[in-house]
Amino acid sequence: MVEENIKNDNSIGTNEKSNDLGAKITDDITISSTVIDTLIDEALWAHRERSYFDMFDCVLALWYMTKDLNYKNTERDTIGKRINSMILYINTTDFNNKEVSIPAYNIMDAVSMHDVSKGKDIVDVFDSSGNLIHMQIYKLYEVYNYIGRILLISLFEILRDCNIVLPPEIYAARYANV
Amino acid sequence: MDPKANIVWNLLYASSQGNYLLSFDYAVTLAHITGNNVVKNRLESLRNGVEIKPGVKVPFVYLVHQYSRMRDDNLKSKVKIYSKGRTKMKVSVGDILEGIRYVNRVVLISCFEVMEQEKINVDIGELFKKDPERASI
């Protein structure tokens, strides 16, 4: 069973604010917005396209880029550890309901390799020890979706905690092409 | 637009486009960001299993996956499905679709609940402007 347990404590991060990051920040600072806006835009687009490989990179980059900002509700380390731990393992169960741990990249790889048209119910995935295990396809997709959800939650935690505000046009522009 | 309004905006848009996996993700995110445990638990329970027939609970992601597979197979009228506890049984496309739409309803109700509690304002008109067909309604 995939555990959805987002740790959200009230630790306060640093009070330093950097003005060299590309974001519009509420309170009293408005600064140019190239890098962070792009990262958020790309991350949301990747989530919409269910391309979690790309989303992983964008959210991690965003987390790194906001290192000097004030994290209000969630400790910055908590977000970083959560994302990084998924790279190492995600706990779930295999076809026989045995508990296994699988690195996020193996899950993403298995999803990208899976051919829906063949209609297979069981897929092979490498676990964190390198053993080949069998998973039901729906379980694989469940874990895959879990990765996307955790990344999305982490992304919005960063936005909320760092008071990063984006104009709605950043989404509208994307959606207009759909 | 503040992050909460952003989430709502994306949730409603995804739901209106029939992208229920996406709207579900945004609903979970909204619950986490606002710290609304009631909504969080409600969605978590749906993720674990939606009751599509009395006593038959199927995880939400599996439902969506099966539905897209049925469409790929030229809309088979019935499909074998694993319920919680891994019992294999045949259910109709209607049962599956009803389960998915049920989740969508819960997602929307939860969204508006949170919007009211958190006083989140989203310009719905602006949302539909992006969709010319809806804008003309």
C-alpha cells in the first residue's frame, strides 16, 4: 500500500530573502520572473502531460532555486528529503501482496515501456535491490500517480511557503494551445 | 493569483476537460495545502477504493485505467476487473464510468467546500474564456 503521508510541520526557515531569483514575491518585493516562472510553468505542464520525469527535474530545481527564501509552514529540508527519498525507494506491494520498495525512476521507466495495446495485466519492474518483481498494472499506475501527486503537493508547498505568486496568464497561455 | 486559487483554477479546468486523474491530484493538493484533513481523508478513501457495486471496491486509478483500456478496445461492454482483495469479476462500462463520475462529483464538492472555508476566489468566467465553446454558451 502506498503511504500518502506528507509531513507538514511548522518549522520556520531562514528569514533571508534573495532578490536575485526570478519570481514575483508578495509582501513588498517584486522582482523579474524568468527562471522560477519557467520552472513552475514547466512543472505544471509536465504534470498535466503526466511526464513525471520532467516534473521531477523542475520541482527539484525549483526547490534548489528557492533555497534563500523564507519557508513559512514546511521546513525546506522536509520537502527536499521527501523528493529525494522517492528517487531511492517508494514502498508498495507486488503481485503477491508482498511489500517491496522500488525507486521512482524504475516506476517511471516501467510506465514508459508499458504497451497498453498488448493488454498485459502484469508488468516486470526492478526493485531497489535490483531484483525483478511482478506488479499488477493498476498498482504500477497507482504508484506512478503517487509520484506526480507528491511532486504537485511539494510544488505548491514551495509556492505557498515562499509567497510566490504567478499571473494566471502563465496557465492560460498553455491551455490555449490544447 | 495566489497558489490556492491556482490549484482551484487548475482543478476546475481539468474537471471540465474530463481529465479526472488530474483534477483528483489537484484536489489532494488543495486539501494538503489548506490542511483540510476531512477532505484529505475523504479523497484518500476514494483513492483506496470506490464502491462501484455493492461490496465491490476498486481503486480510483485502476478504474480510470480500465476505462481508457475499454475505450481503446472499441468499448467492450464488460471487462474483468480486480476489486480490493483481488477478486476478479466482470463489470460493465457503465459501472466503471459511474464510479469515475462519482469521484469527480466528490472532487468538485470538496473543492467548493474548501473554497468557501478558505474564502478562495476564482474567476470562473475567466476559466471558460479559455475554452471558446464554453465561452459561447
